[in-house]
Amino acid sequence: MRYSKIIFVSQDDTYRAPVAATILKRKIGNKDIKIESRGLVVHFPEPANPKGVEVAKAHGLNLSRHTARQLTEMDFGVDILVLVMTERGKQKIYDRFVKAVDVYSIKEFVGSTGDVDIPYGKSIEEYEDNFVFIETLINEVIKKIDELNS
């Protein structure tokens, strides 16, 4: 296995990154890959976004115990894949962290361009649409990881 850990990163680690991590955990089960999420700006251990918790629950996932965690220098290594929700976030990581390696925007990693927008402040339906979009990307991430491991 090329990666022993995958870390999803969003701005504050309260919706997009934990949703992506939780979806991937469910889809791949226990494949000896640790899956986590982090935020670029986490000032205190904030819980997951309530609308995100509701949407995840509707899909059989539990985000109610999630607590936001700050990305640190210790989160990088040659066997750690870091997938960021935005191109700007990826650049911030390379600008801030000396040890940053194997950092990609999630869309870049699957051969696309653009960002995963945050539905903050929007309707529950827009959170649902965002969840479905993230789940589609996770399916592509799984295919890419399988390709890298074959």
C-alpha cells in the first residue's frame, strides 16, 4: 500500500473534510489506511456543522462526535496523502509547512480542476448536493488509489 494515511483538509474542519473522511472510511473499510481530517484555521475544537451532521445522518454516517483539528507539521510524510478541498488551500499548505509533501487538491488528485465549495450559510438542500458531490469525488479517489497500488 503506497499510503498509510489519508488526511482531508478544509478551511475549518467542520464539514467538507470530515464528510470526505467519513465517506472514505465507510467505502474502503479497514484496509490498513488511517483516514482523518484537519482544518487550515482551527482556533478551538469546534464540532461538525449541524446541517452537515443532519445530512450525514441521512446517509447513514455519524459526524456528531467530530471535533475540528488543526493541520500541523506532523501531518506530513512520504506515506501520507493530503487532499485539500481547494487549490488555494493547497497553496497555503505549501506556503506554511516546510514538511508538506504529497498535497493535492482533491479534484487535482482525480484528474480534474476546481474547488469543492463550502455550503456554509446555505440551505440543507445545498448541503445535500455538496455531500453527493463529495461522495462522487471519493469514488474517484478510491479508483485513483487502486491504480497507484496496482
